[in-house]
Amino acid sequence: MKDTENKIKEFVKRVEDRTNDALEDSLMDEDAKTENFDVNYTDIVHNSAKAKMSKLPWLISIFLILVIAIMFCLTFFSSNPKTLFTQTVDGLFDYLEENINDNVYDIMDGNINLDYTIKTSGEDSDIYSELSKVDFDADYVKDNAGGQSYIDLNTTYDGEEFVKAIIYGDGDSTYVYSPSASDKYIKLDGNRLSYLMNGSDIKVISNGLNQAIDKVIAGEKIYGSKENLDIDGEVIKSYKVKLVINNKNRNRVAETFINTLKANEELVGVLAKMKGVDNKDIRNSFDNYLSRIKENLKKSEKLEIAFYVDDKTKEFIKTEILSKLGNVSVTKKINNKFTYIISVTSEGTLTTGEFAFTVNDNKTKYTYNLYYKKTKDDEVLAESNFDLKYTSKQADRFEKVDVSDNISWSSVNDLERLGIYTKIMSDVRLSKFLPIIQKVV
């Protein structure tokens, strides 16, 4: 028993000696070795618990300081005008994209139904009054992979069957067939149906615009202030963030916005596909828009773009655009509704109204509602209401249409054009819309 105890003591002593040697060789530099630093393994073991307890208040203090610093940074950035402006812009684009079905099916089909009323006091009031009696209903099939589209259009006039038409796009050209106008397909100038986009294309455009606006915001000063808003008689405490564009920064803002769009290859590609042109043509168009934007900003003299958000929740309440050319304001209501006011200084007109849209959980059924009223000196110039229903789902196949027997509208001679107009005029109801038809084709 004693032999065993002696062996244990010898083993512990050897461990202590080796540990002290290791501490002296590894943990102490030459200067430290000359100082009175008497450390051994036994002391470390005996004092470790006490040492840890003595360090605990310091660790807690450091932890609390870090937490406070993080909370301060979060509070600072969440209330920073530039951050709030960017977050509000991003939030509005996110709100749009959340309601878009970006499933890119090779083939999709659905239905479009449009019901509306248009009242005007101008010289075309009779035409618009007649047009308000027409309801549009169209079944469509779209081949996203092949770039082809097919629309079976049916209309009613005062509830009775009216014009029928087949609209077909083969990816290069658009053709229209209607027994009311011709017994052949009419080939229109340009590929009109290329403008029918899928959800993925819309998101690319939305993301591109969002990035360009964010790039502008990053390089400009954003102002912030607290303001009380009166919304339908209710006073809401809000925080206002504002971007000012004037003669000092208008060129920089315009160039940053357009150049960011031009550099977005995906965006340029979608726009080129829509218009049936090369990417280079789209970039040239952006250069033309740059000149127009600079010119309009110069005419505006000072353009103010402001967002109002809830002072506590930071949720969007209202946006406002003010300039010498006119003002625009949009206010969010409940149930996905928005009200708007647009004033045009040069015309002296004021347009007011509201719009709303709903979408089902599967993002296959959409409903859009738009109401507007345009006035001048308290006189109603126009008043309209639009209801659009749109459905979209995956389809199995796309059937090509034989359009070999067609006439090109751009090469129609006067005699053939007269024949088409004569056929339209033979229908008393359809003849009322001849001025509109001429503008469309």
C-alpha cells in the first residue's frame, strides 16, 4: 500500500516538474524570465477556480457592452434617413414581387376578362360611351419557350355577341383574323404580342429598377423629419424621408440611374426580347432616355421625392413627388387599396382615384381595379372604372396556326384597304369604332 502511495507521489512530482519547465520555456519571453515570476503547476490547479471567478465580472461587463453597442447600431441604422428610404423602396418592390407568379412554364394558358366604363366631356365622348358597352373576354395560350402566343378574343355589346377575333404571334410577327374585317389573316407591323411578359420577366424588370433606384439613393443625401399626417381624419405620427434633386445633382442622379440599368445584362435582354431588337438597340434607347430625363429634371427645377412611414412600425403610409411640373401622391389604405392624386401644372388638371389588386394563394388568379376622375376648374373631364381579371396556369401543348394565307397591312393597297373598311362599315355597331381601329392597326 505504501509502495503504491509513493509511486503516485513520484508520478505527481514528475508531472509538476515537467509542467513548470514547459511554462518556463513556452509561455515566458526572455524579459519575463528575469522577473520574479514564481509559477508552478500546483499553484495553477489550486487557484484556477478563484481566478475564473475573479474574471467573471469582467466577462459580463464586456458582454453587456457588446449587446448595448449592437442595439445602438441597430437603432441608429433603423432610424437613419438613408436606410429608411432604401428599406421603403425595397419594401414596395418586394410587395409587388410577392404577388407575381414567377413560375416559368414552357407553356401556359388562362383567361383575361376586362370590364370598364369611360365617360368624357371631349369630342370623343360618343366613341367612349359606345366603347363602355363592350366587354372583352379572351382565352390565351403562350409558348414561353418558343415565343409564340395565341389569343381567342370574344366581345359582347350590351350583353349581346359582338366581334370575334383570333390573334396569333409566331415569335416574329403578329397576325389578326376577324370575319368582321377580312376573310384572311392580317399581318400587323411589328411583333405586337412580344410585349406579353411572363412573371419571371416582370421580376427581372422590377429587380433592375429597384437596384437602379438603390444605387441613386446610396450616392445622395436623404433628409429625415417627424411629421403628423391626417389620413381620413385620423392623425398618424410618421417619419418623413426625402430625396431632393436639383441643379446640383440632377445630372448625377440621371446618369447613375440610367447607367445602372444599362449595365444590367438580364434586364437589357428581357427588354430586347419584348421589342424584338438587339441588346445594343436597348442600350442606345437608354442613352436617349438619359437626355430626356435630364431635360425633364431641368424643367422641374427642384424635384422632391418623399416617403412617409409609421414612426413606430416603419410601415409605408404615403409617397409624394413634388415639382414645378406637377405633384403626385399615393396613400396606402387597408385591403391592398391605394388612393392617388396627380396634378399637372401646365394643364391645370387634377386626377384623383384609387386602385387595388388581389391574388389567390397559388398566384394563378388576379383581380385589378382602377378608378380615376380627371377635373379642371371643378369640371369633370373624364371618369373611368376598370375591372380586370386574369388567370394563368400550366398548359400541356401549343398548337401552331396556319397563317400562310395572309395579307400584310403595310403592303395593303388602297383598294384592299377600302374593302376592309367597307366590311367594317357594314356592321352598324362596329362602324362606330372605326377611328379606334385605325389607330390600333
